[in-house]
Amino acid sequence: MIAPERDAMQSHDEQSEDNPATPELVTIRRFGDMSEALLAQCCLDSAGIESFLMDTNIARVEWPLTRGMRLQVESHDAAAAIALLDQASSAAMEQ
């Protein structure tokens, strides 16, 4: 039996630690509604902030048992993304 290469055996966490170029993603918001999640993601995208929606499939199937979909950005973009979404939500409430 041929042993697999070490790189193939590394877990995702080990790969992230060994590769400093791998961005750290942080959750900035949680959504129970897909349309709200997509609006927030589009708001970030229009500002040039890359974002990722996590847990969309499980939230659709098991919505009462989950904490919803997670909107994640790279850690260095988190403060700007939160401020942008806060500004957008307060502007929407004023209208």
C-alpha cells in the first residue's frame, strides 16, 4: 500500500496555518431570510468587499434548527463591512 503524500493528509486547519496567504474569514451577520442575505452581500460587493454566504443549503432545509446563513468577509475587511451594512440599514429605516 502506498502512503498518501503529507500535503494530501493535512487538515484544512493545518493548511491555513502553514499558508499565511490563506485569508481568515469572520462572520459579520446572520440571516434567516435569503433575500436579506443576498441584499447585504450585493451591498458589500458594490463597495468592492468580497463576501461569502455560508450555510445557505442547511438553512433552507433545517431553518428552525440552524442559526441561519452566515455572511463572512476577510478579517481585514470586517470593520468596513460592518460599518457599511449598519449605514445601509439605518438609511433604509429612515425612509
